[in-house]
Amino acid sequence: METTIYKGLEKKASRLELFIRIPYAFAVGIVIWIYLLLIALWGILIQILKAFHWIYILLKGERWEFANKHTANFLNFALGRFYFDYLFKKVVPYFILLTDKRPGFTI
């Protein structure tokens, strides 16, 4: 299965939008760094939870629903919504001049 990140040519381009990208890049960069920091902290908590999950499986012989749910939520947000949907589908096409549609500050 092939994944399409961006397709199509937007023929019309705004000169004003071209100059807006410079300060906008700093603002989006700050938002991205904040999200990366939060994802890193969340990932550390997931690693601690994984250690308890390992012990739980060892003792009970079944998976812990709480740990499973939170680990899946972490992966779906960090790898799905943040990296793929926000960075690769919105931010990257804007900053490599494929589109004039700004990515926004919400994920």
C-alpha cells in the first residue's frame, strides 16, 4: 500500500505568503519543540508503565488493559497525529513551498 503525503500542483502562489513563512517558521518551530518535549516526557512515562506491564504479564499471564490502552494512545498520537498528520501532511509541504495553506498551531 502506497502512502501519499501530498499530491497535486497549486499553480497560484502568493508573494506575500512567501515572506510570511519566515516569521511563521519560528512560531511553528516553537510549537513543534513544545510538542516534542511533551512527547518525550510522555514516552518516558510509557517506558516506566511498560516495566510494570512486563511484571504484570509475568505474574498474571495476561495483558494489563490500562497499560495497553495508554501505550496505544501514545503511539497513535506521537506517530500518527503528530508526525504523520501534522508534520508530514501540513508543515513540510508548507515550508518546502508546495502549498500556501498554513499548517496552524493545533494538532
